[in-house]
Amino acid sequence: MKIDKLLLQLLIWRVKHISNRDFVLLLSVLVGCLSGIAAVILKLAVHFLENLLTRGFDTSYANYFYLAYPLFGLILTVLIAKYVLRESFGHGVTSILYAISRKSSILSRTKMYSNMIGSALTVGFGGSVGLEAPIVVTGSAIGSNIGRMMHLQSKKRALLIGCGAAGAISAIFNSPIAGVIFSIEVILIEININAFIPLLISSVTGSLTSLLLVGEEILFSFHLKDPFTAADTPYYLLLGVVCGFVSLYFTRLTYRIEKVIATIRGDMRRALVGGLCLGVVLFVFPPIYGEGYNFIKIMLSGNEQEILDHSLFFQKFENNYVIILFLLGLILIKPVASSITIGAGGNGGIFAPSLFIGGVTGFLFAKLINTVEVLGIISLSNFTLVGMCGLMSGVLHAPLTAIFLIAEITGGYTLFVPLMMVSAISYSTIFYFERYSLYTKSLINKGFLIPDDRDRLVLSLLDIKKLIETDLLTIKPQATLGNLVDLVRVSKRNIFPVVDDKKQLVGIVTLDDIRNIMFDKEAQKNTLVKSLMHTPPDVITTQDNMQVVMEKFERTGAWNLPVLEDDQYVGLISKSRIFNAYRNKLIRQRQEY
């Protein structure tokens, strides 16, 4: 109670002395700081767990612990999620987009820590996913709940969600520009200059928090050794196309595998099957363990002799062509491992897998070019980094984030030109086949997210149940015309739904249907309502989204349609009421910024 009183006094003081704009700027600092702290805690926890489990692994032979770790990690994650946290995981960024578009930017309080626990167990025990999405969810939940605590409107809460995401990405990669752009490209549907400043502040705060706590390298950084050579431009152009098609492979394979895993009934059964499959994958391809950033460091450092370490099936035959075959296997199998991890109940994201596959793709591309010596020698490290940019651009549909992330990781803009080329080509290539990313496609298909269409976006925010008109008087089909005329006398509406004893809609009667006979005394006695009613041109259910509702109005040409819930009549929706609610929603949205 004391905390509530102090908070109330703070809010009263804030209203008197601090403007809304300045207050949001102050909150963006707090959100960025807390997101940075959360990012540091999660990364240190996972690194500690990974080192604890894999310390002392002899590189001269395969380690059979790889078969058991993922299974134990997934089962433990599912048990904690189900019985302790009481929530399910999945693609975390998708849950953020859903909260912004359908839940007034409200994320549950448990998400401020649940994803940290789930991802630490999943990735620490070898789950082949990244920590970026869970920490973005954590930062976003921090922003959302601070906004709720300070009684901010939904648009301001959405802005703080974006601030949390920016601070998290900035802290985990030490890349403040990429953090801001990620929020704009992926999280926030619409942005203006007033919203841009808090994102900058939060991102910088997250980065500074990370630097103060753990120094420059929370994840990984790389200092470029080789310059950009303009003569390599044709190779970069070709790499962009390759990255686009690898992104398409990653995206579509992920959809299919997650659908297959979803057919397995029971959370524990999915975890068991997924853990066993993932263990086999890790046993054959050890670099897929966890996020895989250590393997990227091996490729960037040029230590090719370490690429086949721990691999039982490849290490004995180490040569140039075996390495090429092994890298190709990593590209093909990494999406399988990532989708199994998420589909089986693990917690993680596709951010790190896209960077991993991109790095391997770029490295393999350069190695193949260098193997055919007549084509010249190109930089392995440069193409590895640019490949990371290309896959991230294609898989996440975030080309600008990919460009600036790699530029900041490398500490400069030496590769800016090839990064721009490969990012643009990769994105354009996959966009031809897949218009939406893994984060947004499922929401768009369900009508929960409307991109690039402000009218449809605002319309999707309307709640069908709040538009239902329940003041219509109903009548039974066995009633007479006289009974109906009695209703006409007291009703303010000219539509009368006909429902049976089970409240099921059987028809509609309008004033126009009875106008010619309603004063005929004989007809009032002998004519039953069921002979006067007609079937409505269509019906709306409470499960329909607004896009479906408007399509039904457009198709039928009707101005009023009845609404059913569980096959029972609940009311009516009019087109005029939808238009009025749409106009009010649009006005409120403009006022909230």
C-alpha cells in the first residue's frame, strides 16, 4: 500500500511539473538501463552454463554428452514454462507484435523474466537458437509494464516497448544504431520524429549499461583485417543472390518443421521427440550447439583446422573438400535444429541462427571461389561478415538493421558498400517469394497485423464485441403478425431478429416486409412470423476479424448483419457504427502521439 501511495504522489507531482514528452524521455532512459542489465545477466548466465557443461571436452574425439544435453534442457524448459511460469514460448518477437496490434501494447509482467529463464536453459543446454529474441521480449515487457505503471496511453506504451527492444539489441551487440533501426524496422509499425528521440536515448543507455558492466565484448566483435576491394563487387552481387535463396530455404523449412512438430500431441512428448532429434543433430554437427557465435569467431580468425573439432564423422578425413562438405551440411541442417528447438517448446529466436547460417554461407562462398584459383583470391573474413548481413536481411526482412549491425560489430564502415549491396539483393530475392518475415507472416494470415495499409490497420484495432448492438427486439417464429406489430409500436429499430427457444437465429423480419399488411386485422391473427421472415444475406461471428466483417458487408451490400456466438444470436452490427468507431479510433491515435 505504501508503494501505491508513493507512486500516486509521484504521478501527481509529474503531472504538475513534467510534460508528457519530457516524462517519456526520462522513462526511455530507465527502460534502456533495465534492458541493458537484463541483457548482460542473460548472456553471462548462458555463457556460464555453456562453459560448465562443455568445459574439458577433448577436441580429438566426439563427445556423447551432446546427445543428452538438448533433451534435458528442453524437458526442463517445458516443465518450468508449464508448471512455474504458466506460459508457452515460441517466436518471441511475434508475441510483441501481437501485443501492440491486438492487446493495446500490454505485455504480461511475467515476460520481464520468464524469457530469460527459458532461454538460459534452452540455449545453455545446446538449443540451437539465439538469445536476442528472448532479451528483446524482456526489454519490451519492461517498457510495457513501466508504461502501465505510469498510466500511459497505448501508443506511448508501444513506444516504450520499442525502447526496450532498442536497448536490448544495443546492449547485447554493443550496437546502438542497429538497436534503434531494429525497433523501427521490426517492432514499431509506424514512427515519427517525436518517437525517434526516445528510441535513440534508450538504445544509447542500453549500450552504455552493457559497456559499464562487462566491457566492450558482451557477444563478439571483430576488427577488420582486409580492406574492401572494388574488384570483388561481382562476387558480392552473386553472394547477395545466394543469401536470398538460403534465406528462403531457412524460412520455408522452418514453417514446415514447426507444423510437423505441432502435430505431436502433448508438451512433454514434443520435448522428448525434439530433444532426441536435436541431440543427434548436435552429435553429428557440434558447431550447431547453442548460438554458434564461437564457430563464427573460428571462421573469422581463419583457423580452418578447428572447424571440424569434435566431429566424429568428419574430423578423421580433414581436408579442404571435407571442410566444404561439412560447411554445406551446417547450412542445410541449422534451420532444422533451430525450428526443432522452438517447436519442441524451447525458448529462443531466429536472430542468431540467421547470423550463423549467413556467416557459414559467406565463408563457404569465399572458400569455393578461392579453391578455384583461376577466379582469384578473396577475403574469407569479409565475405563471412557480409554473408551474415545478407541472411539477416533476408530472414528477418530487416535490411537496414543487418547493415548497421555488422558495421558496428566490425567497428567501422569499411564494408559498408558490400553490406548495402548484399543486403538489398538478398532482401529483394526473398521478397519475390516471401513477402513477410517469420515474425509477421502468421499474424498477417490471421488478420492480427496489417502492414503498409493504415486504413486496414486502424480497422483491425476495432473490437467486434464492442460494436454489437443489442437493443433490437427479438421475436419467435411461431408468433403472429399481431405480436410483431406490438413490438413495432415500442421498438426504436426497424429490424426484428427471429430466434427460436435455443436463441438460435432462424431469420430476419424488417419493417419493409410487413408494411403492406401490418394493419390488416385478419393478417395479424392468422399470419405467422416464420412466413414473413427471410434469411439474412450473411452472418458475422464474434471470432471474425474486422477484415472478414468488412468483406461480408462488401459482398452482400448490406448495412446491417446479425452476430452469432456459439451459434446463438447475440446482436447486430451496422456498417454505420463501424465507420463511426473507425473515425473515433483514428482521431484518438493521432492525439496519442
